[in-house]
Amino acid sequence: MTPLVAVTAEPVDAQALQKAVCGAADPLGAGRHGAVVSFVGVVRGEHRGRRVLRLEYEAYVPLAERSLEQIRQEAARHWPDAIIGAHHRVGMLEVGDASVAIVATSPHRADAFAACRFAIERLKQIVPIWKREHFDGGDEWLEGATADPNDPVALAEALKRSCA
Amino acid sequence: MRVKIRVFARLRDIVGTPTLVCSVPPGATIKTVWEGLVADHPALADYERSISCAHNAAFARMTTPVAEGDEVAFLPPVSGG
């Protein structure tokens, strides 16, 4: 059975995640959920003007999965009718490979879009996953946000970006 | 007492290994563990302000006390997605 959150070396399967999220949201098949929004992040072949060859992802897996669970709970507080799931891949990924999938479902589209956007913004803030960019001529670890899951300013920023 | 340390991404590159074990005195905190690690790997000092830390796979603060057998992790700024 597909879990709602996972950090794994297996390829991201957005369709399996979508099935799991929809099953969790509506276990009896009552037809309550009219909107399903999926986001798939894919390795891009260009970054800051240089050609990207591949991205190497690393995670602190138990804490990363725990952080994804925190994001699910935060989303549930702001969009009580929405259910989300998130899978992130680790290991060496080629250009075009999916690194992350997020699925949000809710009775109406506004909450599904917002919860999905929130989850990816929040993932980039607090989930302990890192990528090393292998580009034409070298490689470099990319470093974004200092992860602080209790920082209210970061949470407010993620909510703002999700148009809440 | 002994604690296990985990480091990731560029911190791992600096330290040269993903996990190590260190000895700290009774009453030690995560900060004590970090200071010992920086003493052995001075290049880590640049990360003093930007790291997060974890205690037994949960986010923690540098003031969190550590006990024998605990796992302490130091996390550079994250870049998932």
C-alpha cells in the first residue's frame, strides 16, 4: 500500500500517490472530493545560466518523513477538508526525472490548489533534503532555507504564497 | 558518554564521513557536540549561524541536553524540491 508521505530512492509515482490520497480522503467512495491537484517537480536542465547534468539528492530520511507529516497536519489546520500526500526521491536523478510529487484533494478546487502549493513551499523551507547540482564543469551543494519548523514567519510566508 | 553524530550534504563533505561517534562530558548539550566537531573541522565554523540540529531524529535546539547513545544531527540549509 502506498504511504501518504515517503522519502525514498524509488522513482516518484504520482499516480500511485494520487490513488493513495484519494483513498484516504474518501475511503467509502462517497464522492465528496471534486478536486484533485497534483504537482510534480522535475529536474531542470538549466540553473543560474549553467547547464545542469544531474541532481544528487540526499535526506535525513526519518526526520524528512516526520517533517512531511508535520506539513500534512499544518495543511489540515488551514484547509480542514483537504487531504495531501507527498513523496520525495533521493539519489542521483537525471534531467527530466521527477524529484517530488505532491497531491492535494478537497471538495472544491480552491482548497486543493492552495493546499498543494502550500505543501511544496513548506517542503522547501523545513524538510531536511539537499541537492547537489552536477553541472558542466563541476558540482555544488545548493543551500536554501535554514530549517526551523517552529518559525512563524516562514509558516506565514508559505501560507501567503499558497494564496490562503 | 558517547553520542552518535550525523552530518549531511556539504557538512558531510567537510567532515569526510556521514556518521561519527564522539565523547562528551556529563551535562553536555548539542552545542557541546557541535563545538567538539568544529574543533576537529574548523571549516564548519562558517555554518554556525545557518545550521539546524536534530536530537534522535526530531528537530531540536543547541541547548538540548544529550545522553549516552543519543543521535545528534547537524543540518545545513535545506534545498529539497
